[in-house]
Amino acid sequence: MITYILGALGALTAWFSVVFGKDFMKNKNNLNPKNSWVKVTIIGFITDFFDTLGIGCFAPTTALFKGMKQVDDRVLPGTLNVAHTIPVVLEAFIFIKVIEVDSLTLISMLAAAAFGAYAGAGIVSKMDEKKVQLFMAVALLITVCLMVAGQLGLMPGGGDAIGLSGGKLVIAVVGNFILGALMTAGIGLYAPCMALIYVLGLSSKIAFPIMMGSCAFLMPVASVKFVKEGAYDKRAALGVTIGGIVGVIIAAYIVKELPLNVLKWLVDAVILYTSFTLFKSSLSKKAQQKNASESKAS
């Protein structure tokens, strides 16, 4: 069964890669002049390196994009999804093969996330900049709250089950569908998916193949829609992809253990700061629009 899952994932990723590659080549002479190949590739390496270790990549990537002024706010959600698709698929291949999970639970949750992403991407890709900024600010705030709760031991500790059935499986499927849709708005799936898994009594180890597999299945689906809508930064997406692949390989096969506790708190602080800057930008743009409307009226 695992072979079929990985085969389906490989087919989805190949489809995304063709769509992404064609779009990039079509627009290779019309890239964002404000960003840098070196900077976005380094961002990809750093964020996907730590993503492989379970920290998550969306919020840190957003913080680095904002700090280095590499990507416009309006296309942040699409860029995050497109840029991290292939590195996250690579992570999923690694963890699904290594950690044992009940096939029905794994397949159901992965499919739910993918369908949720497809439903959500069509909405998010058409949102205006102010709404995207507000959505991203809320997304980051939710993410950091979940991360802090986990670090303080406030989230449930989970159990030792490797699969679900009955009502718990239904809750897991519905929950992952919602998380898949929210991920297209920039809410990283890792922390809330881990919380869901713990609450339902699954083993903490199961979180890795499920959350990485969920992202891996939903991201090609969502990213194709972002690519077709043109709602992403092309140079940033390709640069992060290249750096991210290298980061995943090093983290998975070379780095065995890192003292991540201090780093996690530092990431929390950066994410929280970025959330507030996005709130500020959204409110500022809202005020500008209001002033412009009043000027026209007068």
C-alpha cells in the first residue's frame, strides 16, 4: 500500500513540476527585479532544513521573506506553497518509508488535506493584498500560539496508537480537510496537525509521516492553482525549491540530533514579530484606502 501512496505522490509531483517548469520558462524574462537568487536560495536551505526536523517552514520563510524584502505580501501564500512543494514531497518520501502508520488512517488524512487545499487555493489566490496581509497575520499568530503551547507542554501528550477508526477517523479526516484549506492561506499545517494527532490519541511519531505526507499531497494540488493564477513570485519559488532540496537531504541523512529548544523560542519571537508587522501593514493599507475614498468623495 505504501508503494501505491508514494507512486500517487510521485505522479502528483511530476504534474506540478511540469506546470511550474513551463510557467517559469514562459516568464523567465519577467522575474521580480527586487529579489535575489542568492537570498531566496539561502532562505530555502535554512527553512527546509529545519522543516525536516519538525519546526515547520511557512512561518520562518514568511519572516525571512519579510525581513529581506524578497516577496510582495499579496503573493506570499502562493509563493510559500509553490516554493516548498518539492522539498516537502522529498521529506514525505523519507518519513512515510521509515515510520509505520495504519494505511487507512494515512490515506484518508492525506486525501482530505489535498481536497481541502484544492478548495482553499482558488479563494486565496484571488484575495487582495490587504486581506492576504490580515490572513497571514492571523495565520502566524495561530501558529506561534500552537508552537508555544507545545513547548510549554500544554498540548495533549498523545498515545501509542498507529491508526484510527470510527468517529475518531471521521474527526481526523474533517480536521485535515480544514487544515489543508487553511494552509493555502499561509497557516502551516505541522503544528495544528500535530495537535490533532495528539488529541486523537495517536503516537507522536505518527505526526511526521501524516503531517509531511498531508503537506506533500496537498501542496502540488494547491500550487498548480497558484501557478495558473500567476499568484506567486517565480524567482523566489524556484530559488527556495533548489535550496530547500539541499537542506532536506542534509537534515535527513547527515544531521541526527540538534539542540533545537533555544532555536524554537527564537523562531517563535521572529514569527510573532512578523505577525504584528503584517497586522500593521494591513491596518495601514486599510487606512490609506479609507483616506483615498474620502478624498474622492470630497
